[in-house]
Amino acid sequence: MELDRSDEEVLNGEYGETPRMMLEILIALGKIYDAERLIPVSSVQVSGASYKTIGDAGLEWLEGLDARAVVPSFLNPIGMPREQWSEMGIDEHFAAKQQEILNAYRRLGIRLTCTCTPYYHQIVQYGDHLAWSESSAVAYANSVLGARTNREGGPSALASALIGKTPEYGLHIMKNRIPDLIIELDDPDAAKEWGIAEYGALGYLAGKEAGNRIPYFRGIRGNRDRLKALGAAMAATGAVALFHVEGITPETRVPFIKQSLSADTETISLSVADVHEVFSETEVNAIAVGCPHLSEDELRSLAALLSGKKVKKEFFVFVSEEMMKEHRDLVMTIDKSGARVYADTCMVVSPATDRLGSVMTNSGKAFTYLPAMCGVVPRLGTIEECVRVATE
């Protein structure tokens, strides 16, 4: 792999042991994927932030590092809200360990923005090279924004934060971004009125078909929130890090991408009926929305639906801390209903969900992860259905 003079100096230990070790991680990753060089990144998102997922071993590793981030870097959701953890039912031991993890990242210069939707708070431009790790954020950045990032692991993302570079391979290279699967609906007109939950259900099915391939959708017209739900679900049931939607996502206007499609490109048709079958009528003990974290429009819609109502089941709402602070009026409206808005965390990486038994959500991603990661029975529904079940 080609290294410049500054890389050689880091590798020789001239800037300390931690930078040397981080660069070695990036070089090893690059060699695995035959990268020819390292390229600068404009931002980094680091996973492995919840004590539920990294435990004591991960914390010990973090505390042994000694360096500072050199590019804007932020975290994935953690296992609890920083201020409301007791209200959410988090025990003191977990809270203390989670705080130690945050302290370790703070010392490394990582911004304590703990969210799976960093694109709401960090300017990302078309063509930017990133080193992001959360699967739904990666899918959104690549697909909806036209940025370029592989799906990084926690250690490699942290290495990029401390070095400012990533190996140039995979989705950083344009020729690797061409679609190799076309997905069509058997009845595109039926999808015109679909909302976030239906797009999540579509992604739930499409991810199983796509695996780690790059799908190209025809016949859907989703806005950014719906595409967020689509990509998040595909990244959960498959390993989709990039998708294209004809006439919608930016790279479908690139001649190179259009010309890559041919009569030989595999095409599959998904049934609208199969999408509807993902929804069920099972009884639930709680409702949880915000996986990925809610956008302003989603938060506003939920506040309108809950205005003047009272919930009769536990109702968890997850957002970034920045979103919560920027829209206190909407948060207050939701809180008045008895639902609770929490920042920094989500239903999947928090132990608070593990006790609930059964959970209704409008997220195809959460619908996929809740059984394995939290041991609960999931139910998928629209946001309107979630509110109805919570208040009836």
C-alpha cells in the first residue's frame, strides 16, 4: 500500500503508540481488500458506544488509548439517555459503566453526539468520503446523499477518527457502486400512499433478497424519511450499504450508473401483498419509535397524533439530543400524552427494552433486531396504528 510521508512518520511511532496502532489497523484492512492507498475522510461515525454491546473488554481497550480525533467524529447511540437513565429503568451499575465509556470517547476527542442519524447534524455533501459504521447511516449517506463510505467496524472507524483517513476500497470507488440487482413492485400504484412503516416492510423483504448486493428500485417515489426506513431495514435483513431509486437518489442521474443496467441484470418482483403480510395484529406491552432516530418531520407528525391524547401503554420515542433540544415544544406535546422522548439511545442498544416482552414499532430495522438483540416479540405498524394501540 502506498503511504505518504506523514503516514510513515505515524507508522514509525513519531506521534505515539496509539496513532501507530490505529494506522496499522487501517493498513491491515486495506491489505485485506487490496486498497492501493489511504484517502482523507471528512467525518467519522463510531459504533461500539453502548455498554450493552461492548462490555468491560471494550471499555478497557478504549481506556488504554491515547490520542485525539483529527476530523469531526461522533458516536452511535449509547445504552441509555445521559440525563433520564433512571426514569428509563437503567440500573446504576450499567449507568456508571456507560458513563465511563463516554468519558473515554470524550478524552479521545470524539463528539458526544450519540445518534444513528448524524446526517441531520453534520453537513455531508455529494461525493464526500466518510468512515461511518452504523448500518442505516451508511445506507442513507451512500444512497440518499451520494457520499461514499464502507460499513466500518467500531475499531476501524475509531482508527479513521484518530488518523483522518480510510483505505480506498469498496464503495469509495465509483466502479463498485453500480447496481447488480433490479427490484420492482408488482403493483407500483399501490405504493403511492405508503408511509414510513410500509417502506420499512419493503426494505425488510428486499434486504433478504439483496444480501450484500446493490439494488436498483423502480416504481417507488419515497421521500427522505421513507428512504431512510427502506435502507435501514435492508441493512438489517441483508447487508445493503448502498441502493439506488430510479429518478430519486442522486447517482441514478450519473450516466455510468444508468449504463450499467442491462437486460442481463437480475430483476426480481416483490409483491405488495407480501409487504402487507409483514404487518400483524399481535398484542403488545409497549410501543417504541425512532429506529433510526426521528427526523424533525417525524417528530412533528407524532406530536400532532398524540396531541390531546393519553397513552395507556409504555411509549418510547428516540431522537438525538440535538433534535430534542431544537424542538422542545414538540417534545413537551409528546410528554403530555404520557409517552416519553429519550435522547442518545434507542430500543435496540438499550437494556431497557429487554424487559418489555412484546413491542410495537413502525421501524423495519427494529422489527428485525428486537427479537435477537432484546428477546422481545415485535409487531410492525404505521405510526398512526402505533398511536391507536397505545391510546385505545
